[in-house]
Amino acid sequence: MKTPAVSHLTIGRTWGLLVLLTGLTFALGESGSLGQSAVSPVLLVLGCSGLKALLVILEYLEMRQAPALWRWLLLGWLILVLSLIVLAYWMAR
């Protein structure tokens, strides 16, 4: 029987952190502070989303143990997408 690359404890902690970050982004969105001209809540929500995507890539897709090329391709894609979202937000202001 093959031993799993990621332990159940790690998956459980990752899931808990994902739920916590989802709750935080929901609370920020519902607080109404995102509609104001403040940039920091928007960047905080985007940062939480980026962290959630990073956790999913590294833990659930098991890219932590994958070849470096695949890991860096996915992380580069994530950085590109987040950067384009920040750029679009900055240009719209």
C-alpha cells in the first residue's frame, strides 16, 4: 500500500485555514468597507484569495512534492493572475 504524500493532519489543518480565510473574506465583503475608496481591504481580500489558491496548489494538488517545473508553472500562473487583477483594479481607479 502506497503511503500518502500528504498526511491527514496536514489536510485537516489546510482545510481549517481555508475555511477561516473564506470566513474572513466573507466578513470583509459584507462589512461594506470594500465599497469605499480604501485600497487596503481590497488588497487584504485579494491576499487571502492568493493564500487560499497557494494552499490548494501546494497541498490539495500535491505540488509540494511535484517536479519543480510543474510547481513553478502553477505558482507563476497564480502570480500572473493576481498581478493582472491588481493592475486592472489600479487602472479602474
